[in-house]
Amino acid sequence: MLGVSNLSQQGMFLIGGTLADRYGCKPMILVGCALRTVACALLAVVQPPSALVVA
């Protein structure tokens, strides 16, 4: 699980950087914070391992 989490975070730098160049830094920071909040909330509620990977 930790490996999947680190891989997704590191992989998002490429996507987030590209989108920040196109739309600006502030909107992408807000989107990133919202995604992180949703992911943490999902981790608190889901039970099956497959759902943890998605979260």
C-alpha cells in the first residue's frame, strides 16, 4: 500500500506540473488539496484492499 501511495504521488508531479503550466498554480494547488482530502476520507471508511488501492 505504501508503494502504491508513493508511486501515485510521484507520478502526479508530472501531470500536476503540466496542468499548472496550462491553468496556473493556484487552481492546481486547490485541486490537489481537494483530492488529498477525498483520498484520506476514503482511507478512513473503506475496508477491502482493492478499495484502499483506489483511495
